[in-house]
Amino acid sequence: MSLVFFINFSHLRPMSELETYCAKQVRTYDYDRFLTSLFAPSTVREDLFALFAFNHEVAKIREAVSEPMLGEIRLQWWREAIEGIYAGEPRNHEVVLPLSDAIHKHKLSKELFLDIIDARAADIYDENPQTLDDFEIYLGATSGNLMRLAADITAPEDQNLSDLAYDMGVVWGLIGTIRSIRYHISLNKLSLPQDLMDEHGVRKRDIFSQEQGDNISSLIKALCDAAKRHLNHIATEKKIITKQTKTIFLLSALSRSYLNMIKKADYNPFKINEKASMFPRQCRLFFSALLGLV
């Protein structure tokens, strides 16, 4: 049973808002952010959908191309699309047009969009990050900057909130990496930091063989511990999160649920069963939204 069932009956938003192209894309490909966006004020909900649909467009490039050069061409298309928006000449595209509306409505930073696109270039090459610090910088440039933009939609010109949203993005990226390991293997891509792999005695072929060992579990636990540190920081600063902005921090409730799920799988990324924990996870999100928990 989906959380959307509950939201339909609580009249948190008109059903027509879920019929836009961006809403459908986010619901299909970024369901957790779709759910959290349902709790946003109705005046900004479609803007969040446009932002997250843009993120899906640039994040999916690796899987859509057969060689890096084609990926670079697609990234350049999006750079030019963003430049066109700010020049007042948006391209006729299902995501670009509503994103243009959101950008001008909220005066969103062009530099943050371009930084996201530039950082996504790492996705189309096979090299994994050398250190955990390098990896968190990448996650900050992608997921962190995305959440900065989401914060600017819900709370413009609040730098403290923007910084906290950036941390939320890093958390979500760390957890998403663990959840996506099997998918990344199918793309012949490895995103795990090399220094952590060396520290825990994990070789690339260990990951690609999908044979679980204690060394892989200790590596995954180290990534979970990094996510927890960021989550704990967000919790200590929760006083700055307002009613209007809490929607983007509902990912913290989902993050803790995912961390529990990974722990129950003994930090084995190949045993994670997200479907089994989906309903409790959505209930946690629902009550976190109602009670204002972070």
C-alpha cells in the first residue's frame, strides 16, 4: 500500500498536479522525492517536480549512452538549455519549460545548475573517486546542490537552511550509492571511494562478482557511518527548519529508514530488499511529516 493512498484522502494536494509531465517523471524515477514533495506548499510543488525532473534527466545520461563522448554531448545540451533559460529563450522541452518557470519565479542560481551538470560528467567515465572526501565533494556538487536549489524554492535567501539542505543531499547521495550498487554494476560503473576500498581490503572484482564478504560489509558500514554523521548534524540544527521548508528534510526520515534496512541486511548490499520495508518506510515518512520530526 502506498503513502499516496493516505495523501489522497487527506486532501494535501489536487490530483491534477500529479498529471503534469514532470510530476509523472519524478513519481516514476524518483519516488522518494516525489513523496516528500507532496507535503510542500501547493505554490511550490510543481516547481520542485520540475527541479527533480531536471535532476533525473542529467542523472540518467550514463545509462542512455554507449560511450563517454555521447554523454558529453548530452551534458552540453543541458548546459545550453540552462543558458537559454537565463537568456529568456527556453528550449521547447517537457522539462525545460516548467524548469524555466521555476527558475524565474524563485530567482534560482544559474551557477548551481551548471555545477550539477559539470559534476555529472564523472558519471559517464569508469573511474571511481579516489577518497571519501572526493566522493562527498561529488555528492555535494550533484545531490547537495540539487537540495540547495530545493531549499531556495521553499525558503529563498536563507543561507543557513541552504547549507543544511546541502548536507541532506550528501546524505541522500551516500545512501543512494549503497542502494544502487547492483544497478551500477549493470552499467559497469563503480562509485565507491578507493581509499575506503583499500582500507577494508575490497577489490573492484569483489564488488563486480557480487560475492559478499566481511570486507565488503565493513566498507558499506563505513559509508553508513558517514551518512549518520551528516544526519546527526542536521538533527542538531533542526531548529532552523520552518514549516514551509520541512518538506525537503523529510528525506532524513527516509534516510534513517534506509540505514536501518541496510543494517538488517548485515551491510550486505546484495541482500537489500527495499520492497519488504517499503510500507513501514512510507509510514515513517508520513508521521515524520505530521509531527515535524527530522
